[in-house]
Amino acid sequence: MRDLFASPAGIEETRIWPGTFFVQHSGRRCEVCQGDGTVTVEMQFLADVELICEECKGTRYKPTVLEVRYRGKNIHEVLNLTVKEALKFFAEVPKITEKLRSLEEVGLGYLRLGQSATTLSGGEAQRMKLVAHLQPASREVGRSGSGSEGRIKRRLLYIFDELRPVAF
């Protein structure tokens, strides 16, 4: 996605490179919240309180980065899309939709693209790992070109459903 934002078709100025959109990049993130979007206020005798950063209003980026748009949305707006919404938004970008479709197929279509991995439940994290491990295998199968192998690619994520009746 970062490549799309940095491509000449996606922006007016050409001095932006894909690394600009990494929130860890110190020159482009909000320095007040260090790209977290929130600031922690330490309370002496109470639990710490997390507040939305007043500088970036929770967007995590500097205003110059948020000015860059792809199909009418800036990086913050795209990262707030759910997987299901992103499938529609990036419909003409096969490299992205292939990965998003895998997430949708394992029931993670409700997750936001920019959601922190630390907020995932144990089951969500396991499904993310499953998709990450199956993704390279599905790409290899899809490249060989045979029709039967294409069916295998589509059914790869459903292998556990197919095996369940045999096991029980």
C-alpha cells in the first residue's frame, strides 16, 4: 500500500518514497506521541490514562504526510478501513487483494488494516499466523498455471473444513 501512496499517480509531488508512510519513520510520524496516536498520562496513585494525542488528533502522522492521497483517502483513512472495506477499495490491485482475501476467508474481515497486533485476541492472532503461513504456498500453486492447481489455491484455506468429517 505504501508503494501506491508513493507512486507518481497517487501524489502530486514526486519526492515522497514508500518509507515515508511507515509510522516508525521519525521524520514523518507525530513526534509528540511517537506515532502511537495516544499519549499516556501517568497518575501517581491510579492507573495510567491513555489520551488521544492533541498534536496529531490520533492520526499518528505529521500533516504533510496526511496531505498525500490515493483515490481520495490519506494513509490514516486507509489504515482505518476494515479488511472487507479494503477489498473493495483496492479491487484493481491484485497484489493487495490477494492478501486481504485470505484474511476475509478466515473470518478476519472486520479487523482494521492499521490495528495493532497487541490488540488481537488469541484466536485472531492464530488465524493471522495461519494466513501468513498459507500465503506463500497459495502464491506458488497459483503460478504454475494448471486449472486443477487453481482450484487447489481457492480451496487451500478450507482444508481444515474438508478434513473435519474424516477425523470425527
